[in-house]
Amino acid sequence: MYSIPYWNRFQIVYRDPKKEGKVVPSVTIRDVAREAGVGVGTVSRVLNNSDSVSASTREKVQAAITQLNFFPSVTARRLSLGKTQTIAVVLPFFTWPSYVERLRGLDVSLVESGYDLVLYSIDTPSRRDDVLEKLIGGDRVDGVIIMTLGLSDAIVARFLNAGIAVVLVDSFHPELPSIGVDDVLGGYEATRHLIELGHRRIAFIGDYMENDMGFRSVEKRFVGYYQALEEADLPFSPAYHQQGPHGRRSAQKMARALLQLAEPPTAIFVHSDTMAIGAIEAAQQLGLEVPGDLSVVGYDDIDVAELLRLTTVRQQLYESGHRAGQLLLEHLAGRPFVAPLSITLPVELVVRQTTAPPRQQLVH
């Protein structure tokens, strides 16, 4: 878990060099009130920028704050406002490039809001359940953004009953606002591109479609792949469908298995750019040229995809994080969600240099 900096979480203390390192307690709001000749409540109203304080009184309080070198407790101010000023982000494997890009967009949307971000990285169903229980059961955060993870009806009902604002990214539930893309369309467009180039033996590499974390994107992209094959009257071959753990090395292994079949594919649609890189590496290790001997299409359009000239399906990762942050801030500012609220961002096929018409039947 990543939290706010330590200097915002602990009482500020000062060291007086004349007292040989003894700890001197920080100045309190009562000290400021005494110096300014006003009540504690008046100082509190000045700190919270209340309009009910006269200009002359505000000047006296500000002068006392400067004189005493007073720094208000962040925690105390938040409690006085009845808010934590904290937003939790719950997501799997946050070091994956696609999540880094979503977090970048989210961070930009919150940079001037005064809210801190707390990240919870989820790698197991039990970890997911523990984190959600903590967020529902305590006054830890004002709002939650959940990425990719599937939520049960029971968990959603508990969030709603607790009055905690939740926005989903790359996930969907009819009772919650969400930001996503049409992954079925993305899978269809990727496969259709390969078909239009003349490929007839097209494989699919992806994460496990059945999983305990509620991930749905791989299943939806596979459905798009299947629909494109069916529309073109191309038979689906189970031998051309490889599933495994997410990652470049896993994709290398799956691609090698495909390329060593008696009738290997001439093209592969891969569930993510990271895994597409692994598929390209496997082809090169077998002495095959991309795209001459094998065409490869990825998904996401992360930064390295452009560097490697990878044909891919671009989804608006940065924009999805940014929109999610804006949506949550609007709700926290008092503008309620209008349910059902589901925003679908467009996908775009980006053709680069890893796809071409099939040159010849692969051999090994």
C-alpha cells in the first residue's frame, strides 16, 4: 500500500539546539488563539477559509500564525471537515504498463484537488477481499476507484449502503459508474485486419479466460476474435487458442507452441502489447521474420508499442484514468452520479510494421 508522505501523518515537532536536542512540542491552535486574543473556533474558521471572519480578525490570526511559526495538523483539519481527503485506488499488478498509464491520467485529474491517493495492489482474491473489507468497514477514504477487478452484487450493495463513492475502470457493474472500452470491438477489428491482409490461420494468445479475480477483458477480446473468424467463414481451431499467465515470457512459450504445430498460424492476435512482444521474440528465436513469416497484432498501444512499430489496438488508457478521477471528484463535490452511468471510450486499430499479407506457409 502506498500512502501519503510521512510528514503528513505524524505530529510535527521541533528541535531547539539550545536545549541539546530535547524535543519541543509543536505550536497548537490554542497557542495561536491566545496570541491573537480570539477563540479557538475563530482560528479554526480562519484556517478553513470561512467567510464569517472579519478582515481585521483574520489579519490578527494570520499574524499570530506567522509569529509562532504555526503549521496546522493535516489530520486535524481533515477531521474538522468530516473528510479524509483521501481516495483509494484498488487495482491488480500496478506495475503493468497499462495500469501505469491509467494511474498517470488519474493523478493529473487529482493534482489540484487536495486529495491524496492510496494505492492497493491486488494479486490474489484473498488480498482483494481483505482490502475491500477494510475500505467498506472504516473511515479510511472518501472515494474508491477500482480497476479491472470484478465485484459481486453483495460487495457493491455494501459500498452503496456505506455511502462510499465508487468508480470502476476497465470493469462494469450496473449499479456503479464505470469507464471502459468495447473490447469485443477491439478484438474484432484486430482479427478483421489480419483477415483482410489474406491470413486464414489466425491464432489467439491471452490470459486465462476463467479466473478468480473477475477479469473480463481477455474473454471479450476473444469473443471479437471469434466473431471476425465466423463472419469470414473461417473455422475456429482450439489448437490456435493459447491461454496462460500474463507476461512476456509466458507469451514466448505459448507462441513457440503455436509456431511448432504441423500447420502453424501465419498470424497471431495477442491480448496485450506486453504479450505480443513475447510472441515476436519467440518467432525470432525460431528464425522467423515478422511480418514476413508471421504477423502479430497487440492490444493497448503502450509506449513501447510505437518504439517497436507494433500493430496494435489503441485504447485510451490515460483518458480512462483521467475521466475516472474527474467523475469521482464531481460526486465528492456534491454532484451525485446519474445511474446507470457507463462511459465507453473508443478503440482504434493502429497499423504499423508487424503485420503484412502472408508470404508463405511457415516451416520449422
